[in-house]
Amino acid sequence: MAHLQGLVIAAHGRHYLIQATINGELLKLHCVTRGKKSDVSVGDVVEFALTSKNQGVIEAITPRQTLLYRSDQYKSKMLAANLTQLLIVVATEPSFTDDLVSRALVAAESSGIKPHLILNKVDVTESLPKARERVGLYAKLGYPVHEVSAKADPEGTRMTMENLMRGQSTILIGQSGMGKSSLINLLIPDAEIATREISAALDTGKHTTTFTRLYQMDENSYVIDSPGFQEFGLHHLSEGMLERAFPEFLPYLGHCKFYNCHHHAEPGCAILAAVKDGSIAAMRHELFEQLVHESAQTVGY
């Protein structure tokens, strides 16, 4: 029997919800993987075989364009496959952490995914100047920043977001309190109903929303919502991958005195000189050092 193809729209443990058109009908099927392997991600296009009318088993993953994941020294967690852009949602208040924003930018750079920042709640005018100053650092590095207000200007916000997401496969990430779910609800009016349906289909219990899920906006546009997280480990990136994921480092790479410079304390380091003269923000260099340190940690037995 020929394998069918479908799009993975939600994942929980080793259970996946797949959207596929079978005999002209758009169906959502509950699928599992063979054996213990669970290297399937939301956004994957998979080949599967039906085991009953609305269930199946995943046989293969088609080649991916991109894969975004985070990791610590113990395990890695795939966030989504085949993304074209990553929107990092920050807000005027509560205050966002630069650490999470910078890590998400590094993850996007190293995966070949285009990152944007969405500054939400710009109607909170007393916190706006400070927030603008903080996102200004990223704008200077060439990352687009879009100002929105999901609560005060829902219509304008929806237009901004839709224009940004048309024809793209987009993931939204952000700490809790930044208004990411308000943005999702503006874009996907029945998101909450869809989430409940997914929850029921995957049999994950009634109240869980801690799974990544994909919503289709139109034929060529998807939005993926990942659970809010405070940590974004990048343990899987080598030092060489990390230095190239900081765009402001690129003009200086290869200009250090030593060809195997770690940009840590070596004499004649072009990157350290750029930090000293303010061309590279000290905060960004500190993050680079921190990430290199993390990726060097190995699991002790």
C-alpha cells in the first residue's frame, strides 16, 4: 500500500496529530512512530500508513528545510521543522530578558531561519522609551523590530502580523506575560477551540497546553505556537557555529592575531578590540562566552 503524506500539526510525547488530505477530504489523524523513536517534530512532512480510519503509523520524515531546537547538556528538544521565520515576542512590560532574546536569535541564525522582534504593548507609554532603547540594540544588528499593541490596536496589530507572516512558516516564542497568546488569538480566532480539539485527539488530558502546535492561516502560511519557556539552551552548537551566529562578529572573524582565537582573553583578538571600542555590545560578547562555556559542559557520570 502506498504511503500517504501529511503535515505534523501537534506533538505530545510520542503521539502526533497529522493533517492530511485523503480522497479529497482534509483529515486530522492520530499517529504514532514505530518503536521508541520520537524524532518527529511539528512542521515535519511525514509519510505514514493508515492503521484505521483516523489513526496511522509514521514511516518516514521527508527531508527538512530547517530544524529549530534547544538543548542542555542532558537532552535536546526539537521545537519545529521547516520554519522560515522566528518571531520573538517582547513587551514594554513586564520586562523581558535579553538573555532569552539573544539565545533565540542565535538559534535562528544557526538554523538559517529569519528572526524578527515583535514589541507588544506599545500603548503602555511610560515603559515605551526604555523598551525601545533595549530592542534598539537588536535593530542596530539588523534584526527587524515591529511595534504592535494587541489590546489597544487589535486591527492594526493583526494587519502587521498577517503581512509579516504571509507565505511563511513562522514560530512565535516569548516569555509568559509578553502577550504571545493574545497575538495568536488575533491571528487564529478559533485557536482555543483548536487547542482543545488537539488535546482531545492526542488524549493528553483536558487542561494541557504545553505542547507545540501548528495553525494554518492559509494555504501557504502556518503559525506555530510553542509553550512559553524561560530557558533556551544551545548546548548543541559548537564554538565555531556560535561565533558565526553573532552577525556583529562576522566582520572581525579571521582578523585575530591567532587563527584559533577563542575571543576570550587572547592578545590581538579583533573581537575583544571591537568590544572595547563599543562596536560590539559587551552584553552580547558575555552571552557568547556563556554559550561557549555551556557547550563545553559534558554530562558527568
